[in-house]
Amino acid sequence: MNNGFKPDTPEFLYHYTTLESLALILINRTFRFSRLSDLNDPLEGKNDSFEHAEKLVYSSSWTASQDDTLPMWKMYAGLDGVRIKLPSDLFASQGEPSHGLWPPLEAALNGMKLNNPVTITLGGRYSHEMKHLSGPDAIEYVPRDNVADIPDVFFMRPINSMEGKREDPTLVLAHVGLTKSQDWAFENEWRFRIPYFMDMSIINGGPEYILKMPLPVETAVFLPFDPGKLDALEVLTGPKFTDGQMILLEALINTHAPKAKIIKSGILIR
């Protein structure tokens, strides 16, 4: 596909949610990114080299699987929920591809620098701009005991200063949140992430400073998507989607995404 992503990136991705959440997505033209520490897998984002990694990365979870399955309905939408299908480059209008960056960061980052950074609050006092979007990237499923065994998140970055050349520690979290236990392999998950310190900020005082830093207050942030992608939207309704919900869905689609298609799940259930 010609969207600037990795060659194996699917053309379309799927997201299970409720009818109410779909209404907010269509009306606000944004997707919710939840903090890894607040997702349903308690091992999300754990990193042996940095205790708070899972609290500094926000994620939007999708699947590449075209098949609708009962586990996915039950866990993420409810049997009366919906599954949306959208092009995987739905955030492409938000920024430019990140190229020419510091090598460890560029190697970790598959995505773009945001035109309008997402702002979070640290410790309820200090604002910080999250400037990069990573992904979409496929989740790697590994044995349960190896989930936190991912590369160190601290890199020594060469710096030219008035005092001469030196190396300063920099926090790179672009690859955090891409490893899950094999218990979750049925999800076939692909993930967008908004990680902290993707601006290559120098960490004065080294890793010891980071361990003492205030953590974000926000459990979720919202990122606009390209509304033009709604022309390709498909909405699959859940196995127990009611006639009343269909009336609401059709009104919602007619108003906010008139070219979208509505399809009913083929799963039969009493």
C-alpha cells in the first residue's frame, strides 16, 4: 500500500466498540488513545528497564482480522456493539512522516510527527506536548514470562555543546506496548501509540531523574483523524444488535458518514 507505512501494513484495520462510542467518534472526529496502564492486560507496556513505561504511552488498539468472533465482541463491544473498518492511514493528515531523526529513535518510530501535538499534564501541574504518533504496528505475541523483556528504553545520545562533545541519556518509548502474552494472540492486534518524549528531549540528571518525574494525570487523550477516510467506513453490527439500535445507527451514519456501509454480523446467537 502507498501510505508511507511498512510494506506489510494492512490496507484496512478493524476496531470493536459500542454504538455510543461510535457516535462520539463520528461527531468529534477523534479516536481515544488510552494509557497502556489502563488497558485490560495487566502486563501491558511493562519494561524491565523502566518501571513507569506503561504510564507514558497512549494506545489505540485495532485488529487486522476480517473475521468477527465472539471473544472480540464480548471483550470490546458487547454482543450489541459495532465493529468499524477504516483505512490504516486514517491519521495521515495529522503530520509528516518522521525521517532523518536520531538513529535509535527513527529505528523505533513507524509513524509521523504531529502537526498539533497532544498535551498532557504531569503531576497535575506541568504540561507536556506529545509530538509523535507511532504505528500502526503489529503486536508481537511472546511467552508470558518474556513480555517485559524488551530493549532498554534509555539511549545515550551524542550531543555537541559549548563544552564539547558528550553523550546524554534520552528516553525512547516508541517500541513500548508492542509485546503481549501469547494468551492474547487471538486478537491479531495492530496498534497506534502516542509515546512520551518522542521529541528527543535530553533528560537532565539521567535515568534517575526520570524515575522521580511526575506521571501524567490523563488516562486518555484524543487524536483527530482524516474525516475523508469516512467515505470508506464500514460498520458491522453485533450479533444482538437491536432494531432500535439500527434506527439510531442509520440516523448517525446518514448525518455524519453518508457514504459508509452497514453490514450485519453473520454470527447466530439466541
